[in-house]
Amino acid sequence: MSFALILVDIQNDYFPGGSNTLYKTEEAAKNASMALEIFRQKKLPVFHIQHISLQTGATFFLPNTVGNEINKTVKPNEGETVLVKHKPNSFFETDLHECISKTGIKKLIICGMMTHMCIDTTVRAAKDYSYETIVLSDACTTKDLIWDNKNIPAETVHNVYMAGLQGTFAKIIKTNELKKILE
């Protein structure tokens, strides 16, 4: 059975110089790009998710800005599906489930940004649709968070979310393990 690749919110505002720079964005994007190339070589379905913020007071992913554009490292090729979302869940009020269903695929590879928000929410929603899901942990990233007046480093945030998703919601692997999974 084949897989589909879902690239979530790998957009310019998350990169250095953007409105909401994340931790090691370029490293995560490079790994996502490697996954994308593998899927393209194998002619497997790819779905790019682009977040455009319509929320009052939003500071990034604003409509009609360079910051909301999908980054050049994973730029969609002609024929690859791009779905726009306005909430963290890539399935919510989008055609993602319908588009995947048309392929007959029930297994997903998910990567992108931010681990603690859109990746977590999308992976959990995929479980609700009965997809078997794999997350490429090194092709995802996040940012430092603050809770109870304490700074939680991005690396810790990322690792906690990967640990929370592992098992019940997804299998967590590194990008260099992807080729073996797709054999």
C-alpha cells in the first residue's frame, strides 16, 4: 500500500527574517525537501498545506504577503495539490480528506511546522479519519514556549510532542528512514 506526503505550513514567515522564526527551520525544511524528492521520484501523492491567517490580530501568514508563501525548499510542482487552511488542523474546513480519499491511500507521512500546533493537530485528526500516520520528526520544528513564567526550549517542546504522538497517534521516524519505509 502506498503513502501520501503531507507538508504542513513550510512557509516563509517561519524562516529567518520572517515574522515568526522557528528553531532550526532550515534544517527541518531541508529534511522535508528530501522527503518531497523521494515522493516525487516514486510518483506518490504530495499535498502541500498553506496556512493563511484570517484571525483578527494575527502577526504572520497574513493574506497576500511573501511570508505566507510556501518556502522555496519545498515549492510545489505543477500538478501537486496545494490546500489552504485557516486553522491548525489541516483537515478542518479543507478538502484534504477528500483529496486523499480519491487516491485510495490510507497511510500518511506528515512533516512541517509547528510541531506543537499544526503538526500535532493534523496528526491527531488523521487518526480520527483512520489513517496510519508516520511523522518525520527531523522534518518538523517549533519554537520556545512560555508556561507558568518559565521558558520551555523549542527542542524540549518538539521532543515532548513527538513522545506524545508516538504510538497511539503515529509512528515517529527520521527522514533517513523514509526510503526503507517506502520500499
